[in-house]
Amino acid sequence: MEGRPTPKPRSLHQDATGHWVRHWTGTDWFAAADSWVRDQLTEAGITPTGDPVPYKIRFWAAVWCYPTTHGLYWFKENNPGQSFEAALVDAMARELPQHVIPPLAIDRTHGWLLTADQGATLDEQLSHVDPLTLWRRLVVEYAALQRDTIPAEHPLLASGLTNAAPANLGAIVHTIADWFTNLAPNHPLAITPTQSTHLHRAADNLTTYATKLSGAIPLAIDQNDLHAHNVFAASPTAPFRFFDFGDSLWAHPFVTLACVHSALVDPDTWQENDPRLTEITDAYLHEWTDLAPLEDLRTELDTALPLHVVHRLISWHRLLVHADETEAAAWAFSPKHWISEVIRLFGKD
């Protein structure tokens, strides 16, 4: 079967000498994972046509690509902090198959996920298709995905997805603050006593943050990492298929738009006040106007968006509790950034 060429592997990062990258590049792990993948492919009548490529290996996940007689197949194992993704995608494939890629196979014990390639990702089309058209479609179809997760709350949470409802965020951030505070002073992720105080103050302020929201918008999935690389778009008119749900939370759905805004705002392209951003934002909000008027939804969005920094910190914390000091040092800039942002936005008296 003709398909896309096998991608080139990405280079390793500074966490290459850490536990997880060493584990995922070790012969014992590969023998077990490769055997499982080949068994699943064989059972489906699919034959590998070349050696698998270790496409991306970081301390949070290993992704391998298999060329086969039926095109490319992607195998993924997550850090234990996000190993729920395999079960989550499996549940989403049952509950809302029109939005995601049904996995060929999963292994809940190992968090293994095997899925078929779906063609070009959105970022591969942005250079030759009007980006406004694509991003407007993206947020509309993503809103539809979120709306379809609402009645599937119980099976999605049963996968191990973190319940980051606004009412839960204060308690969650207190737990995260305690974890960082209790690290040894020379640990690469250690925070100062002042930062600890401010982070706990932010947690206190977050305990009542839900009262600032209208309550009109039900909880749904927040992919928490929505960008052009995480959306398959086989053609300019084909329905989008969303993937890479390892950072996901069950939360206020509007928080997702912070990722979209971040992906679009660039000094060389779109500015913060670009009217196209407003058009894309309104296209998303229009998908919720059966629940509240557009102006009310804009107010709700303004209130919900700051929670993005909390969502990102939750995602990093889930991973870092399983990291060694080499991995923590290699990526310390990210969690430290989100701690600073949480303090800046929520840590004031």
C-alpha cells in the first residue's frame, strides 16, 4: 500500500542519559514492545515492510513509527504519569469515534497505544492553504469533540484522566506546592521558601475561583496541548482527527483556547490584536451559544483562560514525579515557568 515516507527520527535531548530514555532505548524494553506491536499487526493482517524508527524519545514518552503494507503505524508508551492516554483514546474511540483515531490495539498495563497514520498533519498544510480557514475549522471541529465528551464523562475519567474541575484546582495546587517544597534544596526543581508561600497562596485563591465562572458551561476534555502538529488533516476538506492526549485534563473546556492563541501569535505573523484571532475565537464560542449568549461566553472565556497555566503545571507535575534528577534538570525551565505564571496570576493577596 502506498503511503507517506517513514519519518526521520528526532535527535535525543539532554534527558538522554536519564532513566526513561535509557529504558526506552534498551534492548529488553524494545524486544518486548516490538514483539507486542508485531503480534498486533499480524493479527490484523498487516506486515511490516522495514525497520521501525524511534521517532521521538523524551522522558515523557517514546514514539516509534512502523512502515507496513497498510501505511505507517505509530506506537507510543508514556511516562507513568500520563500512561492513561492509551485507555483514554480507547474510550474516546468508542464514545466519539468521529473525532479521534481508533487504536488498532492498546495495552492498559503498559500504557501501550498502536494507531494507524492518518496522512498529513495540519502544520503540513499551513504553508499552502489559508491559515485562517484551517484554524477556524479546527476550533469548530474541536469544540464539537469537546461537546461530545460531555456525556462520556464517566468512561473518560475511568481511564485515569485527571479531574481538574475548577473547584478541584486549589487542592491540586496545594499538593503540587507540597511536592516541590519537599524536594532537597539542591534538586534542580527545588523552589525557594518564598515561592512555596506564594504557590500555596495561589492554591488558596484557586479554591474559590470556580465562583467566578458562570456554571453555564459543563466540564469537558481539555487536550491541554492543542496545536497544528496534533491534528491529522488528510486534505483541506477532510474531517480533522485529533491525537496526542497525554496532557489532557477533565476541566473547563474553554481553557483550550489558550493553546490556540499561543500557537497563532507570532511577531512575524499574527499579533495579539489581529482581528483574525477574534474571528477564530468567536467561531469556537459560537459552538456553545445554545448554552449562553455570545457576549456572556466571551466573558466566560476571559475568566477561564488564566487557568491554562494551572493546567500546564498539573501536566508537568504528573510527569516529574516519575523523573530522575537528570530528566528534571533537562526540562526544569518548563515547570519553573509555569510555577512563576501560576504565582503571577493567582498568588497575590
